[in-house]
Amino acid sequence: MSNTPVVVVGAGPVGLTAALLLARRGVQVLVLERQPAPYGQPRAVHLDDEALRALADAGVADDFLRIGRPVRGLRLLDGRLRTLAEFRRSAAAGAHGWPQGSMFHQPDLEDLLLAAVGRTPGITLRAGAELVDLARDDRGAALTVLDRASGTRSPLAAAAVLGCDGAHSTVRRLVGARMRDLGRPDRWLVADLRSAAPLPVWPGVHQVCDPHRAATFMPVTGDRYRWEARLRPGEMPEELAARLPALLAPFGAAGAEVVRVAEYTYRAQVADRWRSGRVLLAGDAAHLTPPFIGQGLGLGLRDVHQLAWKLAAVLTGTADEALLDTHQAEREPHARAMVRLALLVGRLMTGGGRGAAGLRRGVLAVAGRVPAVAAFATDSRTPPLRRGPLVARRGRAGRRLAGTLLPRAPVRVGDRGCPVDDVLGSGTARLRLLAPGRLAVRPEGGPETEVVDVGGALTAWLRRGRAGSVVVRPDRIVRSATRADAERRPRDPAAGEGGPAS
Ligand SMILES: Cc1cc2nc3c(=O)[nH]c(=O)nc-3n(C[C@H](O)[C@H](O)[C@H](O)COP(=O)(O)OP(=O)(O)OC[C@H]3O[C@@H](n4cnc5c(N)ncnc54)[C@H](O)[C@@H]3O)c2cc1C
């Protein structure tokens, strides 16, 4: 691999995670961040356990769990704050060994990612360095970087560029990609609060389903709370902000310290082109979603989890450049599905019309008529990736399991207990059911290891999928699944069944 670094533009959570994931695969990374210091403002407060797989691969899942707390559920309230429905979430470990959802304070996540980047060899972070121009060339891209303190511009060669530079992405503009709207913009006022004395509220998310004043209130972590409300057409944020104490009073938060109030325009958008040669978009640069299902950052983390191994394979020459085409092909349909779900859930919870009327009719109506709300509130699984060169959604087992995430279940190897991820290695791996509770794992190029399926979660998962074996990609997504009765025929595991090896 050449010494020319991959340049990650943007030291937001997606860019920093991308840097860690690439460095763990031996790739030299230079992160450019135009601000002299981290953004530091609270935005995301929820992350699901699937997206946490990306942070685990980046080596920071334990740090994340220390700054987060399990999501406790969702309560739907009417305009007078009477409970219409409640969906509880267990704090117990789900399929991936962690709570299905975690609340957190985004600046805490950014701090821990920055600390991890600082101690990881192979990553350089240049703060106060803004990407201002970019030209693709045969070897990657030639960049122009502005040092914001001195005002000097300097050239920089990049083996590849990851545009993780957020909603107003410069990289997106420079490669001529454009955002496409999936829905109308929606203006909200967001207030971050602190209260030294714990507020007397239910620990989950409160969603006020009042089309005249949709609002959200939730405890975040520690002494932090978040309140958000939709601005009416023509309403000035200052007007609503002036009424904050009265609006917070029903939650017992009238006396809380208001740390920050900001107006946000939530957009539902997806970029039309995510790749131009070795210049690729990820995170908010590639898609924006209203936060109703807390997925904006989660989508970005999935982007870079699924991209880092592909880019590393291309840079080491073990895969063809065409592998990078699968980035948009795989991620865009998934992102679109999640943005649409966020729009739907937002409309059902906070809009007028039939869905909202159903919500207001009571608990049974909610559970029966609004399955999308119930599903997202109680289950963190997101749609499988679509069929493609790296996802063989064929056959009975393939249609059930390919494109989904392998559960991060506990296994035992000899007398050592660990999550199954630790036995899979960093490449493609095959997992085969030997007998109930006994599996064989074969990492790419390595010997087969027999493991005990502690608790039987993997056995049950394979059986539900009617599969006897699966080939798992480096991002732990199932590439192909083979029927249990096909196991009698020996196959070449490394080849998988999903097209070109990567
Ligand atoms: C109120 C609110 C609530 C939200 N709630 C949730 C939630 O609960 N769950 C969830 O998953 N998501 C949520 N989100 C979305 C989440 O915050 C974003 O998706 C996430 O921050 C995107 O991360 P990113 O790294 O892609 O972009 P950013 O965090 O925007 O980082 C981009 C970085 O790039 C830098 N940059 C930009 N241009 C350049 C340049 N030319 N050169 C160098 N550097 C540059 C910027 O300074 C910035 O540091 C919420 C958002 C808001 C506003």
C-alpha cells in the first residue's frame, strides 16, 4: 500500500469512526477538520445496537457504553400530555450483546472518538484545515487545503477521499453531486437542559402527538434532558423560546437550566451520487433524515463500517476498484428506507390526518393501526441490504439471512468466552452449524475453529433462517446463507455465493 494517505474530510463522529476503521486495517489516514476544535454542540441522543457494531469494530464500544444509558421506551402523549400508548424497551442485552438502543450526549461520543484517534498510530488529525478544492486523478485525488489560522493554501495528494463533512458537504459540491428531497423541510426548536436534581419523569422518550404543537421530551444521560417542538409556519424561534418555562412545566422541568436553544430545519434528503472515482460520501454528506427514529448518525456509522473494508481491499490491491460501486448500491436503498420510515413515523406521531387521529383514539388503536410506530419503538433491526454482488439474497436461507447482521452472540472457544465477532477475524468468515449449540467458524485463509454457542442464540438464528451455514462479510453482514440440508455437500467457503470475492 502506498504512503499517500486516505483523506477523511470532517472530524464529526462519522469521519472519526471512518479514520479508526481504516487505521485498524493498516490504512494511513489524514483527517481534515475546518474547525479549530470539536463542534461540541449536542445533537444526536440515540444510537441503536446495530450501529454500535461499527463503534465496536472501531474499538470504542466499551467507551460508548460508559457514556450511554439504555433507552427505556417511547410514550405517546396527546396534546394535554395524557398517555395514549407506551412501548417499553428492556435494558437487557439484545441480539448484539448490548441494549437495543442507547441514549447519549453527542459531544461525549465525539470526545471519546477524538481520544481514540489520538492514540491510534496511522491517523493524523489536522484541525483548522479546510478542504477548498479537489480534482480527481489516476491515483486518487489532488486536494487544496486552506489553513484557516494563517490563510495559506497548500496542495495535498490523497489515495482516496471520504467526504464525511456533514450536511453542507464541500466534497459533495466539488464532485458535482446533489441532494434529492424525499420530503418537505420541517422547522423545530431544540432545547438542551440540565437539572442537578433529577426531574420526576418517566425515563423514556415522551412524544407529544399534537399536530398543533408536536413536541418531544426526554432524559438524555446524567443531568441532561432534551426538549424539542415543531415551529408553526411563520413562527419565530424567539417567540417559542420565550415560552419555554411554561412549556417545560408539565414535565417538571420549568426550573431546569437551559444550556442551549437552537432552531434546526430537519431535512429528508439523499445524495444522487456517492462515488466519483475514489472520492466517496458518507454520513450527513450523503443523507439527511428527520430525527424521529434517531437514525441520522446511525446511518452514517453504517456507511463507514461497510465502506472501510472495501476501500482497504481496493487500496491493498486485493479487490478491483469496482468494489467501490457497491458503496452507494448497498447504502443508498437502506438510507432511503430509513429516511422514509422516519418521515412516516414522524407523520403518524405528529401530523394531522387519519394516522394521527388513530393515535389519539387510544392504546389499542395505536398498536393495531400504527405498526410502524410500534415496530420501531420495540425492535432495533433495520431492513436487510438488497441483493447485489456482495449480498446473495437467493434461495430459502439466503432470502431470510443474506443482507442482515450476524448476531453478536457469546461463544466459547476452549475455556475462553467472547463474542462471536472475536473469532471471525477481520475478513470474510464462514460459520457452520455442526450440531445444536456447536458451530465451526472459519476465518478467511485460517483454520476452522469449533466454538460452543453459549445460550444457543446462533443456533436459533440459523434455524429461524433455515440455514446450516452462512458466509459473513468483514462488516458482519451475511453475504450468503446455505440451507441446512445442503451442508452435506462440501463447498469452498472463501468463495461464498455472492459473486466476486472481495
Ligand atoms: C437536533 C438533532 C437531533 C438529532 N438526533 C439524532 C439521534 O438521536 N440519533 C442519530 O443517529 N442522529 C441524530 N441526529 C443526526 C446526527 O447528529 C448527525 O447525523 C451526525 O452528527 C452526522 O455526523 P457527520 O460526522 O456525518 O457530520 P457532522 O457531525 O456534521 O460533522 C461534519 C464535520 O465536517 C467538518 N467540515 C465541513 N466541511 C469541511 C471542509 N470543507 N473541510 C474540513 N472539514 C469540514 C465540520 O466542521 C464538521 O466537524 C440529530 C441531529 C440533530 C440536528
